[in-house]
Amino acid sequence: MIGVVVLVRLVWLLPAARPARKVRRVQGEMMSAARQEVLEARRDPSADPVVVSRVLRRLDAWSLR
């Protein structure tokens, strides 16, 4: 989850030329990082597989927007 915070802060370092493109790029990177974290949680034996699957489905739905 630390990676997501770093990506959000990186948006302030990018030039202001194309803000919509920057936002989409950062959002894509955040979604990818979140998905990777959920996939790692799926391998964790203490994680509830039903909850992990539900979160993964929601992330996939949000990424299609």
C-alpha cells in the first residue's frame, strides 16, 4: 500500500501540460498496484478468500470505467 501513496505524490512532480492524461496514468498505476496487493493477499492463508475475491471483482469493475 505504500506504493500507492508514492504514486499519488508523484502526480505533483509531473509537468502540468496534460493533466487528464496524467490523472489517467496515475489512476492506472494505482489500480495495478492495488490489484497486485490483492493477488498477494489471495496467497496469504490468513486472508478470507471470499473477501479477497470480492475486492478483486470490485477493482476489476472500477478499472473498466
